[in-house]
Amino acid sequence: MATYLLRRLLLMIPTVLGITLMVFLLVALAPGGIGAGLAVQGGQMSDTSKVAQMQAYLEDRYGLNDNVLVQYARWLGRVSPLKFGTTPLVAPTGDLVREPRDLPEPVMTWAFPAPASFVVQYTPPEGEALVADFKRLQREAEGTRRTYVGAVRGLKDALADHVRALGAPWTARLEPKGGADPERFRDLPLEGDAPTLVALRAAAATMHSSWTEAEAARQRATIAFLARPYPAAGIEIIPNAFSLGAPDFGVAFSRNRPVWDLIATALPVTILINFIAFPIIYLVAVPTGVLASVRRGGAFDVISGLMFLLLYSVPVVLTGVFAIGFLANNQYLGWFPVSGLHDSAAATMTFMPYTDDAGAWHRGWLLDMVWHLALPVLCLVYAGFAVLSKQTRAAMLENFSSDYVRTARAKGVPSRDVIISHVLRNSLLPLITMFVGIFPAMLGGSVVVERIFTIPGMGSLVIEAINLRDRELILANTFMISSVSLLALLLADILYALCDPRVAYD
């Protein structure tokens, strides 16, 4: 068994890598890339140049101009527990702080020579002054880098305007979307005083001046970073060369927050709802399936099967809309709240229900949450009754016709023991297969239910990430769900061996 488990665990590594690589390629090679959602948000701006600069900064921040496999290798290096290169630091807020990145080189240096490289002389302070100074330098480095990346984009836009002013045949070298790649215009004549050419020279001067400021700020921030204002993350094996650390899922650009913070906020909500829903499904469906198999063809079997099939045929979307329209609408019953997890005054509630001095009853925080979760849980559980109940019934009926059951009855074993100890135990294998599928669902969440009832769970978070093409958030969820799915399959194999002595992995 130990050898089998070890082999399965080792095989999970290439499986997870393959899954994440496929998702990474789908996101990276999709039309618009990971900036598509940002472009939609920025497309409402009146100044299109700001949109272009914002997109350029996004490309620089995530290295989108690199080969897609290089981008994936960079992401893989962050989530791997083996860290190579400069060791990141841990800020007091818990966020990882990395060494400032090198600046991309200025463009069109053959036409507009770049400034000479230089080395900044800066001596960082010590103690608390170093922390404060590093925060300031970090903001300066990020701000000047954003300005420089925007200036590079401005130069490319000015080059495209000048090329369009020149007309054919130069315009044939423009990119399909109208952008200008400077490398395609090395032989472009740049003499004269045309307005577009004057604007191009001004854009080049702006780019070079912003590069000088950004490079100086980067060098100062790097010196302060190497002075270690914060403790190092993980365990350093070789300082600034090799270390061990926790996976870093990056920062979600759609919310500008660490991915793990978003998951840590949404995941408990989804797990809570599923922890309530799935036990209800099993406690209702499994006993019902057992009784239906024992009383095959009887009234209970027919009525329960028909009722569960009728429930299964009703779409969850329709059930949610009807529940809000009739059970939660004050014009009808108004028994339940419409959305959310808590009342607006939940922060002032006591944890448990109580009766005040005036005799008024207050439901408290716990009961208020149960009240809000009643309709979402109802929408999650009813469709699962039919599947699990029918599966239990079919597995029980198959084992009822087995030889060992007839032998047990011939020996005089009580009917209750035959059903529970023999038939039900040997019918657990298909139920185990269905049971392990719960764990990925608990991480992925129910998109429909969470959207209908405005629940901030994993389902809503994943849909938002997909709509905005938030690569970091999508990959983090893919990594988690795929890992849990593989571990759940391994758990199923272990449970098979525990429930059925005929199953062995030696």
C-alpha cells in the first residue's frame, strides 16, 4: 500500500503541471489575453491614450511580451516550494515583497540615442528609518516605472501617427490593429519638421527622461531591498540564491489584492454552504435508496423515485428565482431574506438568540446566518437526492442477487444484518466514487446559486476572474481544484480497500 500511495503522489505532480499548463495556454492565447477584461473596464475612459498606457503597464507587469512558455515557467517558479534567485521579503501585512524588476530598454535607440547608464549612490539608513525609507522608495520605483512604460507606449503611438501621415508604402508595415513595432521602421526617414515628426521627437525625449527617473528610483529601491528592511520569506538555504517557501499565487490585477487573500475570503463561505448541503443530501438519499431497494416495486419505491425525479427535472435557476419571488418576496410569503449571508445589523448582534428585558426575541448572529442560508442550501440539495438515491438503490439491488446474500439468508442471518453488514457494505463502492467528487465541488462552489443569492463564494470569484481574464486568480483556482481532485481520487482508492477486502494494492 505504501509503495502504491507514493507512486500515486509522484504521478500527481506531472498531472497538475499538465492541467495548469493547458489552462495557462487557454488564457494566454485567448483573444485579448489577460488584459481583455481590463481593456473593457478602461474602454469607458474618455482618454484612449490612458487606456493604452494602462494596457502597456499590464503587459510589463506580467511579462506578456515574453514567450508564453517563459511566462508559465515564471508562474511555476512562484508557486513552487523551491525558490531560486533573490529571496523575497515578508512585509508586516504578510504580503511578499520582491526585488524591483529590471527596466525594459528604451526603444528606437538608433534614431534617438538612449541616455548613458549610471549607478546611483545611496546609503540606506538602519532600523525603523530603513522600513519607512524603503516604503517610500518602493512607491517611487513603481510610480516612475509606470510612467516610463506609459512613455514607451506613447512613443509607439506617436510613431504610428507619423507612419500614417506618410502613407503608403509605410503603412503596410503597421500591425493589424494599427500599432507600430519600432523594429519594423529602422529605415524610416526622420528628417524634417512635420507636426507628427515633432511629436515623435517630443515623445522620445519624454521616454528618455522618464527612463532616467525610473532607473534611478529602481536602483535606490534595490539597494534598500538588499538591506533587508523586512525578514526573509521561507527558509534560506543559500542567501539570495536558493530557498524554500510557501507557494505565491501572485496579485489579482482585477482587484489589486493578493490572490490568496481573495481565496481565503471566499473559500470559507463556499465550504460552509457545502458542509451544510452535502450531509443533508446523504442523510436523505442513502436511507431512501436503501428502503427503496428493500421494498422494490412497493409504494415507497415508486413514490420516492417519482418525487426525486420530479425534483431533479426542475432547473436550479428556476428554483432559485421562484424561491426569491415567492418565499422571500414580502408581497407573498416573505419568510426568508433575498440575498447575502447576514443582515445589515449583524455586526451588532449577539452570537446566540436571546430575549431582552422587554420580552422581545432576537435571533442572534448564528440563527441569522442559518436563516440567510436556508434558500441557497435548498437549491443545492434537492437535485442531488435523485442521483444518489437511484445509485444507492441500483447498487443494493445488484448485491441482493449475489450468492453470498442467499448463503447468508440460508444460514439464518437476520434480515437486518444481511442488509446492513453485507449488502450495504458491498454497495458502498459506487457511493464512495460519488462522495470524493464532493471535494472539488466544495472548492469550486456553485456558480448559479451564488449568483442568484449574491453570495461571495468561490463560484462568483471564479466567474469574475474568467470574465476579466484575471490569469493569476484563474490559475490559483485551477491549481487548487486539480490538486484536491487528485487527492480525492487517491482517498477513494483507500476507502475502496477499507470497504472491500477484495481490493488490495500490494
